[in-house]
Amino acid sequence: MAGLERLLQFVVSEVFLFYVFSLVAVASALGVVLQRNPIRSAFSLIVTLCSLSAIYGLLGSPFIAALQVIVYAGAIMVLFLFVLMLLNVRREEPSGGRATRSAAILLALVLAGQLGVALTGAGVTPAAGFDASTASFARVLFGVRFLYVFEATSILIVAALVGAVLVAKKEL
Amino acid sequence: MTPILRDLLLMLLKIVIMTNVLLGLFSLMTLVERRVLAFMQFRLGPNRVGPFGLFQPIADGIKLFFKEEVMPAAANTWAFFAAPAVAVTAAFMAIATVPYGPPFTLPFTNIRVNPQIADLDVGLLFILAVTSLGVYSVVLAGWSANSKYSLLGGLRSSAQMFSYELALGMAFVGVIMLAGSFRISDIVAAQGGSILNWNVMPWRQGLAAVVYFIAAMAEVSRTPFDLPEGETELVAGYHTEYSSMKFALMQMAEYINMITVSVLTTNLFLGGWNPGLSFLPTGGLWGLVYFALKVFFVLFVFIWMRGTVPRFRYDQLMHFGWKVLIPLAALNVLGTAAVVALWKR
């Protein structure tokens, strides 16, 4: 009985769930880049986004978790899929000359170096505990500090929307 | 029994009960819809199997189980299989965060039960997020069958869902501002006391209630917004090529979504489990009774609309969504924000 209880406690613990969702996120992210079929890549990306959302939830910010799914998985990826399905994109053929390949290898090495530094924890101080609940998040975002930036972003988005409509429709 | 084991068992029990109640309600609704619709059209409807035709859903289920499973030769196998699964998963996940009544003590024990599977801080947002994932089932089903009717139906359906999701989300905002919380139980608590406090009243969120209900009808593709499956043009829309149990799963997701919308309407606008009139008894299991009655009323309104209103044309649908519903919802947000900022602080 005690063993069962400890097992249950472990299964519902944050650490265990974090590793489960991280594993899914990494595996599906690998799927995004390794798949040749673009539609499968898109679906792998959706799985990645959803597991990242779960990790946000575990970090104590359900608001960001919900936004992650609503904005990225629910809106942006659907548009991606639409385009892929309507254009009927076929399997991607291996492309790129020697220059592209060597650039890719270089960037991969840089990324590996960064990951190595992050994993060994050299020169990295863990962030202080913070309150990521919906209310405190809103207080920061709509507070005096970011208010004008926030409003400027909204104007930018409206301008982009109007521009998109104008480009898409020749005659209004 | 240790606390953690007890909590997990209770949670498991709640999930099992809720799933079965929903499945039962789904099969009941298929019958009720046909009978009520028949009544409205001066017909009898299915009344042969069992008393009042009550066993008709069981007969339908058995028939669908034994039907031949047909799959188009040119279909994309994994996507064709994934679409019904995504539809049902999204439908069930959405309803997992909705409360069905006030917390009560189980009879003969001292265990407090909250009739809700998960009480999330961001309940409403979670529901929006999960229902937005439900669009994938439509996109996948439409694309994977490799049939022109499915593809056109899928495109129409998803365009309709995007258009009305905006109005739906904006209708929530007023309700959230009045309650000051995303948590659905807080929103219900804000409508406590008299029936005059219900959000459906014109001086509360009447406009939002109308916008929400219309947008939700479009979101679950019910008449007058059922043109994704306008049979004269598109056979059956995105699930044209589905047969046997996969077809049944698609239907199930649609009905479960309809039940979710009814449950949400009850919680957000009709005062949830509050009776609203002071002479009605409260406490104990009464909350669940009031809640069930309201949900059945909203479900009846759904069927009533289907029996009354003709289908929109596609351009009318887009026009109505973008040029009528969204401005109305925006107006409601502005008005509510002004009232909350000036008087409620």
C-alpha cells in the first residue's frame, strides 16, 4: 500500500509530468524537422506547441498555457495547414548545395555549444521565484510600464490586418 | 485509505460517471431531437422500438457497429483515422472543466464532492483553447478523404468556425469583466441571489447572451448555420466519406459539443445552479436539479431553432458573422468596460 501510494505520488508530481511533456515536446520537434511530408511536419509542430503549453501550465501560468494553444495551435497552425493542403505540397526533396550544408553544420555546432553551456549551468543563475498567475500577469502587462508598448502593438496589428485585406482584395 | 489514494479514486469515479452521463445524454438527444422535430412538423418520428421509441438509439448504435466500414481508396489513412478521434477528444476535454452544481456532501459519508472534473483558474480560456483544437478534426476529415465534397465541406466548415469563434470569444469578455474571473464557478457565484442577477437579463449581459448563443449555434454547425453539411450542395460536408462507427463518432462529437454549449450557456448566462427565486428550496442536491432543468431547456431551444429557421446562404452567413455579430460583441465589451470602470470599482 505504501509503495503504491509513493508510486501514485510520483506519477502526479510536477517533476514526472515535466519530463513526460518535455520528452513529447522534443520528440515531436525532431519530427518537425526530420519528416519529409510537410503536413506531417505541421502536425508534429502542433503536438510540440501543445506539450509546451502543458509545461507552461506546470510552471504555474495557466493563462500563458491557454494562450499558447489558442493563438499558435488554434489559429496560426490551422492557416499553415490550410495553405499546405490547398497547394497540395508534395514530399520535400533534399535540396541545398555545399554552402547551405556547411552553414547548417556551423549553426548546429553553435546551438550545441549553447546547449552545453546551459546544461552544465556555468554562469547561469536560476530565476528567482515569481508569481505567474493570471492576475499578476495582467497587472504587469496592463500596468504603466508596458501600457504604451501594448497599445502600440495593437495599432501595429490593426495596420497589418488592414494591409492584408487590401492586398488580398483588389476591389473593395 | 490514504488521502492521495482517495482523491485519485474520487477523480476517477467522477470521470467515469461524467463520461457515461454524457454518452447517455448523447444517445438520448438523438432520439429527443427526432421526436421533437417530428412533433413540430406534424409527424410521429421514430416510435416503434420500445416505449415511445426509447430503444431507438440502441438500435441505431447496433446498426452502426455492424455496418461495413468503407474507406476511399485514395484516402490518407492516418489522417482519415485521426479526424474522428480528434473530434471526440476535443469535445470531451472541453466539457471536463465545467461545473454542474455547487459542492455537496455525499449522503451517509463526510466526503465533500465538487461536481466538476477540474476547477481551473482559466476555465473559460481552456474551453476556448480546446474547442479551437476541434477545428483540426474538420480540416483533417475534409482533406484526408480525397473527395471534392469532403474538401469543400471542410473548407466551408472551418471558415465558418473561425468567423464565429471571434464573436464567441468576445461575448465571453463582458461576462468575465462582471465576475472579475475566468473561473466558471466564480461567474456562477456572481449571478447568485435573485433571478434579476442572471447574466441573461438585458441590464446585465443580455446582448452578450444573444451574440453567444447565435455564435455557438454556428460553432456547432446547427441549423440555421448547418451549411457545412448542406446536403443539396455538398452531400454531407466534411464527413461525407465516413461510414460505420467513424460516422457515429463524428455525430457524437457534434452532439457532445451541443451539450457543452448548453452547459456553458446555463453557467454563464442562466445563473448556473442558482434557482433565482427565493421560495424554491436550495442546498443538497437541488442545485443539480435546477442545473439539469436549465440545460434541457437550452437543448430544447436548439431543436426548436432547427424546426423554425431556414438555412443561411454562405454569403449571408459570412456577412452576418463579420458585420453584425462581431460589432455587436465589441459594443457590448465597450459598454460593459465603461460600466465596470465607472461604477463597480
